[in-house]
Amino acid sequence: MQVFLDTSVLISFFRASQSDLKDLERLATAARMRRFSLTISTHVIHEYERFREKAIADALNAFSPDTIRTAFPPFIRDHSKAKDLSSRIRDIKRGLSELSQQLIEEAKAQNLIIDEAIQSIFDISSKIEIDFEIQQRALLRAQIGNPPRKRQDSIGDSLNWEAIISACGASPLCIISSDGDYFSELHENEPKAFLRKEWPDTSEGNELIAYKTISSFLSDYGKGIEPGDEHSAEYLVSELEASNSFKRTHELVEALRSAKGLEPKHVERIINAAHYNNQISLIVGDDDIQSFLADLYEGFAGSIDARFGEMLYEQLGGGWL
């Protein structure tokens, strides 16, 4: 499944909302684990870059020190409790001012935590270039009034939709957008009927679904996924068992060297995979795989079933070469 991210869901992470940076990390992890493929357009990237500074400024203004009142009426001002509160409020305002200034400097250097999280999303996403043909189709779509779009003078959503049609037709599509441009006015969490009808006509009959938040999408398509799971022994061993190329085998062996939670049961599965999967068995004598198997033998020979210990010893001896 292709998952298209609209600019609105990325910008929402700068606002005081239910959005949680952990959702971005889980989304990136699930994509790396190939639960789905992330897709964006170059228009989304440019739009995000245009809106980012204003979104940060709005967020900083929301907790500005100036929003905290410190003036008490005269009959309260000299109360001991009021004096204590005034002192604490001054400390809070000073702390907020210092935090705000630090965040402004980090934002200028693009070193905010959210910058890192969103950049990781951009890095693992397929990017659709907005070429002249897509621009022309988007202009025509806007002129005749077909969705999705916000205003008469805006073609951003039309650009994205035409980009999606040009690049994502070979698989089911999910759009994640926090504005209403893609959603039905009658059925709250479903795509507009026009888009639902248009999509199968241009995509070999594939399904179109939509979500308003990354969190709600992950509740259906990212269950059990936690940030960093793509580095876990359980996932990497499963991938090794299913490896379909020598290149993938070498990548997974390298990743398994630092895998989290490697246990005897995983080692037995690795040994079994090296016996039955010819994308491993045919290159079991390669230096990196021999070195990896030697480390497994040294660390787990005494804690795995004797049958697997013998298989591992044979693999180290190059018995199949």
C-alpha cells in the first residue's frame, strides 16, 4: 500500500494538538519494516518549508511569557500568598523567555526535535516530481471545479492528486490529511465520492482510503509497532528467513550484529534459514557471513539445541560449498 502524506498532517505536529512526535517515529519505523510505502510530492516538501516558520512562530506565541498575568488587584497584592505566587510567576516567565529564545535559535538551525523527525519521514519517502504535465492537469482540474481543492485560487491539492494519479496507481492508496479537502461531506472518515470513483478508473481498480491523523492510521496499520522495532532481532530474523537476494542477506547479517534482544530461539531460526534459504546457503562461505556465524557459535553454542549446534558447525566449515 502507498501512503501519501499531505502537508497538513506534518504541520499539525507544530501545534498544540493530539499529535505526538512518537507517531512520526512509529510511522517511520513501520515504513522501514515495509508495512507500507510512504509517498510525498515535491509540492508537499515546498509547502512544508513555506509553512514551517509560521507554524513555529504560532506555537511559540501560544506560550509566550506575555500571556501570563502577574498583576493582582490592590486588595490581593500584599497578601503573603500573592507575593509568593508573584515571585514564582516571574520565575516561570523568565524560564519561558529563555526557552523561547533557545527554540528560536534551534529553529533557525533546523535543529528542533520535530525537524529531525520530519526529515526522517522525507528521507524514507518516495518523492513525486511535479512536472509540466502534472501542472497542466492540475490547472484544468481546478478550472472545472473537480476536487480536491480549498479555494478557487489554489491548486495545491490538485497538484498533489494529479501527482498521485501519475505515480501511485499500481497499488492501494491511503491519503493522510488533516484538512477536509479529500473527505466526504456525508461520510466523515471516507474520501470524497468523486475521488473514490476516479481513483479505480486510473489505478487498475485499487482501493482508496483516507485518514485525518497519523495516529488513527497507525491504529489500523501500525499495531504493535514501536520506534526502533526495525532493529529488533525478531524482525530482522524474520526478514532473513524471507531474504530473496544476496544483497538483502548481506544487509540483514550486518544489521543482526547489533540487533536488540537476540536469543537462542533466534539463533536456531538463523541457522535453519541458512540451511533452507538458498539466498543464504549459496553465500554462507562469504567472509561477513562466516564471521557472523562464528560469533553466534561462540556466544550460543552451549544454549541452543544440539542439532542446530551441529548445523552451525557445518556452516562454519563450509560444508555446502
